[in-house]
Amino acid sequence: MMPQLEVTDAPSESELAAIGEGLTTFNAADVGPSRRRSLAVLIRDESGKTIGGISGYTAWGWLFTAWLFVPETLRGQGMAGKLLEAAEKEAIARGCQGAWIDTFNPQALRAYQRQGYVVFGELPDFPIGRSRYFLQKRLSPR
């Protein structure tokens, strides 16, 4: 029987799990286990509510920052740098040698570059009228 292809905008959790588990098994056999672990650095307000922070993970010796959000009231105070520094410190403790992040926001790009991140790729017109930049930083024990 021929495999069937289905395009959907609503895959089930089990369908996504099948893809993820298959890729994880393949990659582990190809390059070794990722040792993937979530990593978050949270900004909390006076009441303890999370109002921003970093969300990402470490895997194969690298820190990937998927999301970084600083509330408007805290912008321009070096908060992004503090978040990245805390995440990098934990990544180093986990044995990571590098970090990477991407953005299409010009202010975020400058903030990441101030923290020592260097552009290694650019995807023009993502979104239209802007470029998405991919940045990396080598980490070393402090």
C-alpha cells in the first residue's frame, strides 16, 4: 500500500509525538542523544506573577533561546542582557559550549549583539519588509 499524505492545520498531540519520537530516535542513532532539557529564566512581578523572561532548551552542547520577552515597563534597562546572562550561566553549568537565537526585531538584534552574539545567517523578507537574523555566541566557563 502506498503511504498517504495529509495536509492539516490541526495535528493531534499523538501525531506530533509520532514525528518527534521518530526524529529523536533517528538523531540519537546518527549523532548521539541530545540530552535536551528545558531552560527558562522568569521575570516575576511583586506578587510573583510571571511577566516575561526566556524560554528555550539545551541540547547537544548548545543553548537555544526560543522566546525572550521583556515587558514594556522594563525595556531599556539591560533586562534582555540579564536574562541571556542567566541562561548562559546555566547552559555552561550543563556543559554547553555555544548559544543561538533568532529575531526579526531590530532592537532585539542590537541587544543580542551587545551581549556578544554574532550573526551567522539572514533570511530576508521574513516577515515581509524585515529580515530574520540568526545569531550565535561561543560560551566559555566563567
